[in-house]
Amino acid sequence: MNKSTPSAFITGASSGIGKAICLRLAADGYRLGLAARRVDELEDLAATIRSKGGEAEVFRVDVSDTAAATEAVRAADDTFGGLDLVIANAGVGRQRWAGKARFSDIEPTLSVNVMGAAATLVAVLPRMVERGRGHLVGVSSLAGYRGLPKSAAYSGSKAFLRVFLEGLRVDLRGTSVAVTDVQPGFVRTPMTDDNKNPMPFLVEPEVAADHIARGIARRAAVVSFPWQLATLVRGSQALPNGVWDRALGKATV
Ligand SMILES: NC(=O)c1ccc[n+]([C@@H]2O[C@H](COP(=O)([O-])OP(=O)(O)OC[C@H]3O[C@@H](n4cnc5c(N)ncnc54)[C@H](OP(=O)(O)O)[C@@H]3O)[C@@H](O)[C@H]2O)c1
């Protein structure tokens, strides 16, 4: 294994945005640790990357098992001789009207998007600080700025990740470990395939990967896209609660 090229570990590599980021980073010369539960998809992706001359290793992990997530990132860190980049991208989202919600509907979202992401991000953070080299990236969402209909748990989970990443960034200032919060709008992936609601400014995964790769390269604090939706969402924070609730709230199943 060539240890002179940069290395990255990414969760949620088996489809959608994560898979597109992997293909883009492999083309940019990264050695990759591909993580998710569906190992066949990961092996196919690894074979594609290797067929183009790249390097990729598969790590089967369910990130809602935080001990397993921690172990997988540490194993990749050992395999690659010190990871340059850790990307917490794995996420789930399920729409359900809050009036019919049970905790069992909410728990998977929190287990993956909150607990899994946090475990992934801090797994080798002390090692990165010690080495004076590293970069943490979390894929939150523009959905994390305000509570969205039928998505209280999802919006809440992404709000956690957004603020968590900001806190990490503040703490790590001056350590040579960068932190990037990726906030996508709508991206065409299996997650949005079933979404019957309007998805303004929808982008393809390759476009998302391009935004993310360029943000990583410049070690940006925040990467949000598309700019039109990002501007609207940020502006929505100034709306009074009554206006927001009337505009988006609807007591339906
Ligand atoms: N698509 C959008 O419009 C959009 C917008 C904003 C933010 N995002 C965020 O972008 C990220 C990627 O989503 P996507 O749109 O690319 O959806 P996706 O195609 O459904 O990908 C989700 C990925 O997460 C992995 N994952 C889910 N649960 C997991 C678990 N317990 N352990 C390990 N991996 C798990 C899945 O792999 P396995 O099933 O193989 O485990 C899959 O690779 C998510 O965090 C999502 O919230 C998406």
C-alpha cells in the first residue's frame, strides 16, 4: 500500500452521495476506506476504484453500533497508516407525521445520524491531534436549520450534527485538524427516490460530490449547496415561528 498518498474513511459509501464522493476522491488520488452495512455494494465500488488504478478497502459496519463504528475507523486508521480524512456521511431519514409518531420510528434516525456520526467523527480524533494532521467532515443537511414537516427527528438530528461540528471546529482551532460541515439541499439518491413532495433545486450526486470535494480541498468550515436553497433556508431563520408554522404545518397523516 502506497502510504504517501492521502487516505479517507467514509461511512455510507454504498450508495448515493457517499458513493459519489468516493469515486470523486479516488479520482483525486485518495486511498479509501469504504464503510456501510451492504458489503456487496461496497465490494463492487472497491472493484470499480481498483479497476481505475485506485486503492480501496471495505469495512462492513453498522454505525448505530457505536463501538463497532469506533473500531472500524481505528482499523482503517491502522490500515492506511494514519487517516487524513474521516467523513461521517451515513444517514437515514423517514417521514412521519408527529401525531402518529412512536419512539421506535425516531430511534433509528437518532442512532445513525446522531450517535453513529458522533462516534465516527471522534474515533481517531485524538490520534489526528497528536499527529498534527487530519480533517473531519460531517454530512448534515439544510434540513437542520428549522423543523420540517413530518421530519422532526431528521431535522433535529441534522441540527445536532451541524452544531456538533461547529463545536469541534472551535475546539480544534490551532491543532491542524480541520472540520467541515457539509449541508446539502435535495440530492437525487435512494433517500429521496420515494419523496413525493417538491424538491426545489434538486442536484445529481456527482454535482454534490463536486461541491464536497472542492470544499474538502480548501478545508472549508461549511459547504452548503445549491446556493439558491441555502440562501432561502438561512433566510428562513429570520421568520417568526407563527409565520413558519402557518407556512409549513398541516395536521395530516
Ligand atoms: N439526498 C438528499 O437529498 C440529502 C440531503 C441532505 C443531506 N443528506 C444526507 O446525505 C447523507 C447520505 O444520504 P444519501 O442521500 O446518499 O442517501 P442513501 O443513498 O440512502 O445513502 C445512505 C447511506 O448511509 C448508509 N447507512 C444507513 N444506515 C447505516 C448504518 N446503520 N450503518 C452504516 N451505514 C448506514 C447506507 O448504507 P447501508 O444501507 O449499506 O448501510 C448508505 O450508504 C445522509 O447523511 C443524508 O442525511 C441527503
